[in-house]
Amino acid sequence: MKSIILRTVAPFLTGLMILFSIFVLLRGHNAPGGGFIGGLIAVSALAIYGIAHGVETVRRAIFFHPMAIAGAGLFAATVAGLISIVVRVPFMTGLWIYPSVLGVEIPLSTVMLFDTGVYLVVIGAISSVALSLEERGGA
């Protein structure tokens, strides 16, 4: 794209949208939001960056192949479900641990692991499709 305004604003907008997507991901199991909508926001940020700077720039920025990101997310979501089987409770039961880091108790759950997995699957799958469409000029 030749627009100097979009090329100038895209990096700032992309960063802001990625931060917002992480916020939506983290508040998702307590309020509306979660991995799916957070992932869609992140992919929208990558699409804006791709429109402004090109597909190759986005591919370099995300470092991993999009389908590898989706695979890691699928693995994380599966592990979140399998942990409940190992503990001998019903499949996909939310389990919590409270590790203390520097004197601060941090609640971690299998629910958060599942949401993060969904987030990564959405980012990987949809960015793979979007980047393919942009490469071919059919977006």
C-alpha cells in the first residue's frame, strides 16, 4: 500500500491492538472475552500491519510459521483437558494452583491454559489464511 499515513500509523496501531488482545484474553474467563475474540483482535492487528508493510514483513514479525502457532495452541488446549484426567476428575474440569513468586501469590488454572491454546489456534489458523490471501492479492 502506498499510503504514508497507514504506513506510519500501522506499527503503533498493531502494538495497541496486540496489547488489547492480550487484555481480552486474560479477562476472558471472568468476564466477556477470552481466547477466541482475543485471537481475532490479534489477527486483525497483523492484517493491518500486512496491508501497510507487506506479507513478508508480517511473516518476519511473527517469527514462527502460522500453522506451527496453531499447532502449539492445539497442544496447549489438549494438555489443559488431559491434566484433569491425570488428576482423576471429569474431563476439562478447571483446576487451580497458587504458586508464590517473590512473595506474590499467582493463581494459574487449566482454564487459562485452554484459553491461551484457543488464542494461539485462532492466531495461527486465521493469519495463515489471511497471509495466503494477501500474497495472492485476493484479500
